[in-house]
Amino acid sequence: MNFESLLVEVNALVWGPVTLCLLVGTGLYLTIRLRLIQVLYLPLALKLLFKPASGKGDLSSFAALCTALSATIGTGNIVGVATAIKIGGPGALFWMWLAAFFGMATKYAECMLAVKYRTTDARGRIAGGPMYYIERGLGLSWLAKIFAIFGVAVAFFGIGTFAQVNAISDAMTIAFDVPAWVTALVLTLLVAAVTLGGVTRIANVAKRLVPSMALVYIVACLGILVSFSEQILPAFDLVITSAFTPISAAGGFLGATVAQALQIGIARGVFSNEAGLGSAPIAAAAAKTDEPVEQGLVSMTGTFFDTIIICTMTGLVLIITGVWSGDAAGAAMTSAAFMAGSSPIVGQYVVTIALVCFAFTTILGWHYYGERCWYYLVGDRGLRLYQGLFLFLIAVGAFIKLDLIWLLADTVNGLMAIPNLIAIIGLRHIVYGETMSYFAKRDTRAVIA
């Protein structure tokens, strides 16, 4: 058995019924227990985005969210959606929505816990994330170390490097005929220039680049959707219908079962928005706030922006233009959709520039996540080794086969999520108690005012 075949079997085990039930089940439980917090308190969460920073921390709440979004809005929104629909059919988009809806409650809980259990490291920097609420909340230091090990693995082999670099390289080759080695070299130098400046520099780049690029991409998608407005309702109908019934082969599409659509939709949804993965809490912990609940609310908007808005728009563009059933795959599939929906030059450039910017900021965010996991395991020892290994993997990521990249990324993502979800379930009473206490105090202040 070769490595890829072994990885296929491990991936099927990791993303089997247990993990899927943990992911969706945790979000479902929190949605019910917290009384639809992702719906009823979304307006408040959006309002809190612009609240002035106050309290201890390294970043403003908005900067912390942008740092988290820099890691989440990436190839998952462009390549991941295309891959999900290519394998699972349009129905995969429905399961991405479902994962995101329940994932908003999970994201709230994990980021709230990150602020509650954060601490200060030997350098005086804020240290937080699942490692700390597993250790300090559950008292399971061994499980915290397992999470940190998987966190470093995801940074090295999952979302952090290979998937992003390969997507950037392919996009630059297709659009501008840039050789892969040139892209790898320039990207490695740029990442080194930003990441060696620490979380503050990463956050400064993220809060400037992420909102502006997301807005440009959304406007481009809206332009295509307006042009094909008569196809929007049929596209939604196809998504919902094919989520519950097998879809036949058509053109370059090989057909898909409901189980395939469900599995790939949830897996790609988690890859995209990272709800339950345990990554966003590492950034949330650095926020300047004294209210864990408020940062949890701010952080859950990341899943809303990432999947409910951006992934949905990508998916609809792929479906209404008809390219989902063609021969193209990955970034080329999304580029083909934009070229079919607008002028070829504009369409190709929008996808390429968006993909490069999204993937670049994802690399920056995951460098920070992996570094904090590494620090939890060994402290400052070997930090330069971590940085060197990360840059080396970026340099070689452009030359690894796409299928192997996504297999490896999905596998380590699932492994990272499991200890984090166990911790959220174990601390569910803390999540509920903190939430109810905060809103009780808020209601009391409103009555007094």
C-alpha cells in the first residue's frame, strides 16, 4: 500500500461518523442550549465589531477577527467550494451551509472560552486558545498537548502551507504564465518579511487586506449573479434537491451520492470557516477585551462572513454558469465560472487576485497559530526551527500534487478538531453560565439606563 492509499483510509476514518457527529452535534447542542445565539444575537455581534478596544490584550477585537479571518478566508472559499461541488455535486453547498450555521455557535463557544482561560506567557504576551482551556478548564494537559501537536501539523501540512501555496502557484501560472518556482520564491520572501514581525504585523496586514479584498470579490460575484438572476432560484432548488437525492453523472461530473455530498460538504465547510477546529480561538485570545462573551460574539461573525456569504456566492456562481459539470477542477473551475459570467479578462483576473490575496493572508494567520501551538509545547526553544520549517514548506508546496494536498489537509484538520470539540463539550456548562450571566447583566444595565 502506497502513502496516498494509506492516507485515503486514514482520512475516511478521521472524517467518519464520529467526527461528523462531533462537529454537527456540538454545534446543534450549543444552538439549542444557547437559544439560537447565532441568529438572535448576530445584530449585536456585528455592532460589537466597531466597539472601541478596552481591557488587556494585544489586539483590538476587530484586528483579532481580521487575523482569524485572514486564516479562514482563503482557498477554501474559492478552490474548496469548487472541489466540494466537483466531488459531491451542488448538494455539497447545502451541507456547507448547515455546518456553518451550527458552526457559528461552536465558534462563539470556543472563542469565548479562549478569552476566559487565557494567560500571559514569559514574554508578557497573551497566550490562549484550546491548549489553555483544555489544560486550565478541563485539567487535561495531555489532551492539550495532543491538540497543540495537531495544530502544528495543520500549520505545516494542512491549511497553513501546501493548499494555499499550490493554489497561488496554479493561479499565477494560468493567469500570468509565471513559473511555479518564481511564485514559490517570491511568496516565501513575502511571508518571511511579514511573519518575522510577529502578531502585530500580521494583524496590521490582515485588517487592511482582508476586508478590502473580500469586498471586491463579493462585488464581482454579485455582478455575475445579477447577470444570471433568472438562474438563481433554480440554482437554490438544485442545491437543496441534490443534498438529499443522488445526482447523476453529467459532462465532466462523475455523479455523487448523498453520503458523498454530506461528507465533502462538511469537510470543506470546516476547511473554509474552521468552526470547531480550534484555530480562531488562538487569535481571539489576543483581543483587548474583558468580556469573553463579547469576543465570542465578534468571532462567530467570521463563520457568517466566510461561509454564509462568500462561499455561498462562489457556489452560486459555479452552479448558474454551468461549469460545475464541466472538466475543470479547483481554481481553474472557479476561473472558468467567472470568465463565463463576465468578460474573460476581468473574470480571470478577479479570481486570480482574490485567490492570491486570500491564500497569502491565510498563510500569515496559520503561521501565527502554529507558532503559538509550538510555543505551548516547547516554549521559545526551537522557535527559529519552526519558522525555518514553515518557510521551507511554503517553498516546496507549489510542487506537490493537488489531490494529495487536499487529502493531507482534510486529515490533519479532522485530527485537530477532535480534542477541541471534546473540550467544548466538557466545558459546556461554563459556556452556558458565562453567556447567561453576561446577558443578565446587560439586560440589568438596559433597565437601569
